[in-house]
Amino acid sequence: MPHSSINLIRDIPDFPSPGIIFKDITPVLADAAAFQSVVSDMAAPYAGIGLTHVAGIEARGFILATPIADRLGLGFVPIRKPGKLPAATRSVSYKLEYGVDELQIHEDAVGPGDRVLIVDDVIATGGTAAATIELIEQLGATVVGLSVYVELAFLNGATRLNGTPLTALVVYA
Ligand code: AMP
């Protein structure tokens, strides 16, 4: 059965570019009961399994990752666009449909022995998630899973995660 919040997800055609159907989750976030159930249900599979941190991907990933970290009693680590983090960073570049993008992490954010859950709002092609996994693994930490609210399964992002387990509340086949 699909997650009860699914009816609040709004399709915005041709945003941010022609041919993309953008899954707008702002109506879900604005609904107190829906937001609460999304946070609880995304966090639930990861309670009590010895995690140390939740890493959120800028920017919409932060909105979900921080309450999930709080719910699980874990620290939060931001994965950011270049030039935003103030201390020493590691970077990974990854390919977009047109051009290249880059993500950064503070190099002292996690390390060997840490067990990290990555959180984002949507997985599409999986490039962003794959780059985040690489950043965290470069620092010697273990990526235990990737929790997303929405999976666009027809784009096969899960196949780019090198076996990292993926959980999604809403899957578009
Ligand atoms: P990906 O192709 O998996 O690297 O997706 C890149 C990022 O863009 C993800 O972090 C998503 O938040 C966002 N994204 C990609 N496609 C969509 C979409 N159709 N609707 C909403 N967000 C999207």
C-alpha cells in the first residue's frame, strides 16, 4: 500500500527544465500530520541498528535528514554544494545530464568506525546519492543505507548505489 502522504505530492511539469516532471513535496511538508508520518516512517527501519550519523544532501535532503537524525538520537552531517562548508573538505564530482556537479563534506565529519545513514528527498538517476556514498566511504566510514521519501524507479537510480540498501516510502514504477 502506498504511503498515506502520497496524495499530497504535487507534479510540476517542465520544472526546472522541459520534459522533467518535478515531484514537489512542499505540500507534504506543510501538512503537520503528513510531515510527522514521513519522518517517522523514513526513520523506523534504522532505529536500534548502531548508527552514528545521518548525512543529508543539500538542500531538500536537509529538511528530512535533520528531524530523522533527531528522531534516531544521532548527529547530523551536511553534504553541500561547493564553497559552502567553512573547514577543510573532501569533494566528489559527478556527471549530470548536461555538465558536471560537485558535492563536499567536511573531512573530519565522519571517519573509521562510523556507521552512516544518507537521507534525501528524491532519488532519480542516483548520481547524487552515488557521489555522497563515495564521499563518506573516502573518509573511512560505512554507509549503512540510503533513505529517500520518493524513488523514481523508472530511472534505475538504485542500480548505481554499489549495493547500498535503499528504502523509499513512495515508489513511482
Ligand atoms: P539524481 O538524478 O538522483 O542525482 O537526482 C538529483 C537530485 O535532484 C536529487 O537530490 C533530487 O532531490 C532531485 N530530483 C531529481 N529529479 C527530481 C524530480 N523529478 N522531482 C524532484 N526532485 C528531483
